[in-house]
Amino acid sequence: MQLDCENPNDICGENAQMEAGGNNRVSNRNRMNGTCIDRADFRHITNSRNYLNTLIQEHVRTNYQRPTFADNCIRHIRDLGLGLEIENILIGIFRACLIEASNEDDVAPLPRNEMRFMTGRSAAYRQRVCVVAGLRAAASFSLCEGILSTCYSERWALERADCQRMTKRFVARIKRMIVAAYGDAGEARAHEMSQQRRRTQMHRDNELSAQVCLLRQILETTDLDNNTIRSLMRQVSGWIRQLGEPGEDAVFANVRADMLIAILIRRAMRRLNVRNLFTITACGLGLSAGGVAQRSSNLATEIDRHIGAD
């Protein structure tokens, strides 16, 4: 890529200005080690055009390598447009699950060799199943947030059973690699438990965030002014932090996120003297006002102890 087209020295000689584009492959050893030979420089050596073409062809044959199965999977990821971060995460997943490891005897079998249940399917179908399985495996190990891979499987008309079986093989392979890396099954289980707690906390955080956003949308459709809505939302957000949500020490970790938000907004409306809107809010959250009131009365003592009485 020429940087200065007006400079006469940018096409030949040691002062040539150019940049080679990277070739992002799954395996580093498959990167093409290219060399740029300018035709104007080559004419100083020989005038044989046939020798120049032969040299270039030999160089291409020496460095060219066909795309692997995992490389084609990455191409499908790029078609989804999920971004470079997700692409790099999936490259790591595919390196672990689709390419033989140096200690293959300790982490076998290789999921790439366990696709017999998709016999008769096209290569593109198997690659797309691996893409969905990779997204789900990455989310299960907290490498990324949960991505709605179901919509991608429906877009590509993939069988749910195929995606589930491939996901199980990916997850089992990575767990075997964790055990092989730690050298002890007990340490690997401890690592997995910590990852599970992290996944649970992340899932809870996503649920609470979604319910809070839904609550704000419901309140904005009512006759409340912006200052009242802001006060209600600030009150609910403060109480969520006081209850330790989301976290391992959360007081009501076993209470559903929508129910917890409904109970808190009910108490906030009482405290700020907002009348005749709780039924609309509860229905907007997918709950009944009577069910929320009953659940709130059962938890009233515990709630009053942590955030104070109404």
C-alpha cells in the first residue's frame, strides 16, 4: 500500500515504501511468509521476463497453504459481523478443539474427528455447527457474554441436536485441556467451580440489568414526570446495591430478578407516595400485582432488616 504516490523512490530500491497486509489464520504456522520483489529492481539483475515469472510462481507454490477447516469456520464468524474481539476468542476455541495439540494423547479425542453424526451434511453445514458450538462454549467458560447463538442456528437452518452435541464435545475437550494443564483433577475442579460462580454472577447481572431497563421503559409510558422517574430508579438501584446484588453474598440471590425488581419498585412507590401505578408496572414486568404483594409480605422482615421499613 503506497504511502506517497508523488515520491519517485516509492516503487523501487531500498527506500521503497509499502506495507504488507496481515493474514489472520487460526494457526500461526499457516501464516504466509511473503516477500515482495519489485519488477523494476529485478530488471537491474536480468532482463529475462520468463525467469522472473518462474521465480514468482515458485515462491507462491512454496508459501501457499490451503485454508483449513478452522479457517473456514472463522470466515463464517466474520460474515456474522460480531467484531474482532469475538473473532479472536473463537480463534482460541478453534485452536483448542479443531487442531491437534502437542499433548494430544492427554486431551484426546479431537472434536474435529467426532463429526460422524453429521454424515451426509455439507462442509458449510458442519462449519456453521462448529461456529454455534464455539460461541456457546466460549459463553460457558465466561470468555464472552452470552450471545444469542440460537438466532444464528435458525438463520442457517441448523439442527438443534447437532449444535448441542458439538457444544458438549467442545466443552469436554477444553475441560480435558484444563486438567492436563493443571496436572491434577482436584485443582481443575476448583478452577471450574470458580468459573461457574463467575458465570452465575454474570448471568444474574445481565438479568437485573435487563429488568431495570424494562422498568424504566414502563415508567416512561406513564404520566410521571422525569424527576419522579429519576427518583424511583435511583431508589431501586441503591437498594439493589445494598442487597449485594449481583454477588455471592446477595441476600435474595434465589429470588427471580423480575420479582425482586417488582418488590423494590413497589416499596419505592410507597416511600415516594406514587399512587395507582403499581398494577401497570407489575403487568409490564410480566407479573401480577397480587403475586408481587404476597411475595413481598413473605420477605418483608428480611427486606426491612437490610434496606429499612417503609
